Amino acid sequence: MSKLVIVGTVAFDAIETPFGKTDKILGGAGTFIGLAASNFNIDSTVVSIVGGDFPKDYLDIMSNRNIDVSGIEIVEDGKTFFWSGKYHNDMNSRDTLVTELNVLEHFNPIVPESYKDAEVVMLGNLHPSVQMSVLNQMHKTPKLVVLDTMNFWMDCALDDLVKTIKHVDVITINDEEARQLSGEYSLVVAARKIHEMGPKYVVIKKGEHGALLFHDDNVFYAPALPLEEVFDPTGAGDTFAGGFTGYLAKTGDYSFENMKTAVIYGSTLASFCVEKFGTERMLNLTDKEIYKRLDQFKSLTQFDIELT
Amino acid sequence: MSKLVIVGTVAFDAIETPFGKTDKILGGAGTFIGLAASNFNIDSTVVSIVGGDFPKDYLDIMSNRNIDVSGIEIVEDGKTFFWSGKYHNDMNSRDTLVTELNVLEHFNPIVPESYKDAEVVMLGNLHPSVQMSVLNQMHKTPKLVVLDTMNFWMDCALDDLVKTIKHVDVITINDEEARQLSGEYSLVVAARKIHEMGPKYVVIKKGEHGALLFHDDNVFYAPALPLEEVFDPTGAGDTFAGGFTGYLAKTGDYSFENMKTAVIYGSTLASFCVEKFGTERMLNLTDKEIYKRLDQFKSLTQFDIELT
């Protein structure tokens, strides 16, 4: 079992979907990644920043799941990062209603001393130079660095992003972002070009269409579980990344074969995340439910074929 | 091994893609379905209609692949159905430039006498009452009826479509069509509603995102093989249907388990179809190539997971 460092936002979200709306609830990439990874009972820390308005209860939620929160800086006279969004009827697109960076504007992540020798680092979606500063604090090169990013940084901080992903083993992005970063429409060609930029493994998230894992000439396709109802997609991508990284940290096996299983774990956890608002479903999830759904993934994709 | 009746257009296509354009070449749903199914060396017939302008060479292409063409009516003083389309840069959308129905306008399919006892019937995309007239000619209820259709008939001939699919075992449609036919956004709920309309099996084609097979509470997801380049998508859906149905006719096993394998065969053949213009790739396809790609599908989707 490896130690895991997670950097990412810890935030308030207010979400509106066709099914209803929430007040300010617990959100943020670091939160979703941490909660997903905590299902593997690993030794993890979330490095982040919040304001004095952030309830201690929310920190306790993480601590109670064995997540070290000493790396979450509390700015007593500051306000926590706040995001509000409204999903359209198809749940595949959304409008951002409010983005208040607040304390996030001056976020200078500090990795707790006891985690600077961690084998695995998960860089949640943040400015690429902030992601890089976490890597620079590590005492030795981690065995696995996973980076999540988005089109916003490709538009505004491409040079920094290109520098940072040189030091990354796995990048997770969605299909449109893979196309933007590579300038290629074919995802096969896009993945190859992104390989050349640094990451040996490229995970392309396609939402309801699943996820692709590329490594050299190998490719693995994990479908998303077809769901009756997607209640709230917020955090699904981060939950995927947390499940993926958490499983790899637990097993300490960073081979392509094991990453296939990690992708399935990530997809499985993400399929729960979307069933309720925010983190609600992730906070009420049993191992038994996870195993049952992993079994559904097996039925969903496994087939017999005899090649004569 | 079961006899297979295919009804569908045999046509001229003129295709323009970002990679080039063709003159009038061999096309039509019946053609693509027939060619795909012929890979299984089954006893099949294509029921269709062409004009006096249709080259005998094209009929020979089918005959040479053991496809019975006696059900293709030749209207000597008529012209063959002609379709022309232009694909956009993303290859996922296209504009129809020309549709000349010609002899297709008065198509009255006649199933050859020796095929009226066929176990398997594949109804290619046509007016649903034309599809129904084929079923009415069968001497006994086929063991498997597969129907392909499209949004056009949902717009213009919904009542006929609803009548026809009552007699169908498997319907193949794309995701948008499944949503239109059912009035439901979730594909899981859409499939359930379509079940209630008749078909026990619902295949939802999602193009580059693969295909879903639904039966009662069971679901199977076959991804599409990620391709470096999609050269021409024309006929991919029909090739999928032909591979799916051909495999089932060959094995005579219409269980859900065997349909999973059939979906993989369909996806495999469709992945070849898009590599060249029109039928070109399908006419130059070896068993060895097919087996190799089936093996790629296995690597693409199979994973090990131990549930503890």
C-alpha cells in the first residue's frame, strides 16, 4: 500500500438540475477525489485551502474516512471557493452561474512533511503551476503522478500545462480536451501526441460513453454503466480519478494491466456519484454495493468468443 | 445454420468526405447487410429492386459471395435508387445532397419461394409497411426477426412503424432515434419502453461510442474500436446489422449470451467498413483479418477483477 497525496479544491457548490437544487453543499475536486480514494483504506492526504466559513463538520467527514486534513490550510478571515452551476435537461452540458475564487486565488499548496515521500500523487484540476509546485515539494520522484486538467488551462496557461505534464505519468482529460490539447480529431492520434508530451498513460473520459485508457499501442475501453437516471453529474470526473488513483495506490502495481482494473473501479465509483446531489451518495456507500456494481460492469462488458 | 432473408436497398451512392469523393459506387443497406452477413458462409438472399442501369458486375459481386440475388427485381426501363452525401470534418454528421428514389418508389418486395421458410429475417431500413410485407410472405413465423429503422419513419410513418415492430425480435436504432421513439432521454428507460412495444431485444447504436444491447434487465455494452482514421462511415450501421444477424443465423442460437458475441462481430465488421469508401474494404476482407480484430476487441474490453 502506498501513501497518496491529493491536491485539489475543497469548496462549496450550489447545484441546480432538472431534479431540484441545493444550497451551498460540500464540493470541490479535492473532496471528490479524496472521498473516492478513501474507499481503498489507504493513507492519503488532501492538500487544499478553505476559508473561516468552512464547517469543521466537513473536515471531520474527511478525517473520519482516514483522510489526513493537515494539508488543508484554513484562512480564518477568508471565504471558501464557491461554484454554482445549472445543468441542462440532457445533463451533458451546464452553465456556470457563479465562480467565486476567494481564498483559492492565493493558493500555495503545502504538502505535509510526512507525505513528502508518498509514492503516488494525484494532481486535481488546478492551475498547472500550482500542480507543479506540489511535485517540486516531493522528496523523491513519486512512482505514479496522475494529473487532471481542463480546457480552461489550455486556453489560459498552455505553456505551464505543457511544462507540468512532462512530469506526469497519467493524464485524465475529456475527449474534447484531448482534441484541443493535441490538435487531432481522432482520439487514437490525439492520445499518441499527448504521449509524446510526457504522460505514458492517457485516460480520455467520455462521460456517459465511458473512458479510454491509452498506453503505447495498447488501448482499453471501459464503458459507463447505463443508468436509469443521472441525478447530478457534479464530481463524477473527480470521483473517477480518485477511484482510479486510489486503487493503484492500494495495489502499488502501476502496470497497464492493473490500470485497466483501476479504470473499472473509477467508473464504478463515478456511477454512484451521479445518483445523488454532490457528495451525498459517496458518503453513504458500502463495500457490498461497490462489489455488486463491479459485478455489473463485468456482465456489461465480458463476452465469450472462440476464434477458430 | 439458418437461411437468412435480407430486405434492403441496393443503390448507387456518391460520397464526399474530407479525404476525397467518389463517383456513383455500389451502396444501399441491403448491399452492406448482405456483404457483412456473407462472411459467415450462410445461405442468404437479398430482396431488393434496381433499374436497368445497375451493372451486372455488381450483382455478380453478391452472387460470388453466395448471396442469392433472385429476389432483386430489375426494372429495365427504370433507374436505380441514388443517394449522395457529404460528411463534415468530424465525420459524425453529414448533409444529404441528392436522394433520387427512382425504382424504389414502387418497391414491392417478393421473397423468393425457397426462402419463405427461412429462420432469420433482417429488415433493412425501409418504409415499415414494406418491411411488414416481407414478414407477411413468410410461410412460418421466423425464429428471429431483426429490424433496422430511422428517425425519418418515426416522423412520417409512426403508426406503421409501431405496427411492424410488434412482430420483431430485435430492433436496431441509434441513440437519438431510441430517444425519439420512446420519448425518454435515459437509454435504459428508452430501451424498456421499446421492449414494451414488441422487440424483446433492443440494440442502440452509438457510432464511435459503440453499441448497447438490452434484454429485460440485462445490458451489454460493446465499444467501437478506437480508430486512427474514419475514412467513410457510409454503411457502417448496416454492416453492423449484417454482421450481427449473420452470426446469429450461422449459429442458430438466439440467446442473450450469444447475441453479445453477435454484437461484437457486428462492431468488428463495421470497424472495417469505415476504412475505405463504400463497400471497398468489405470486398477485400479476409477471415484472418477478422479474427485479428476480434482479438483486439477482446484486449480492448476484457479485464480481471477479483471481488473479495
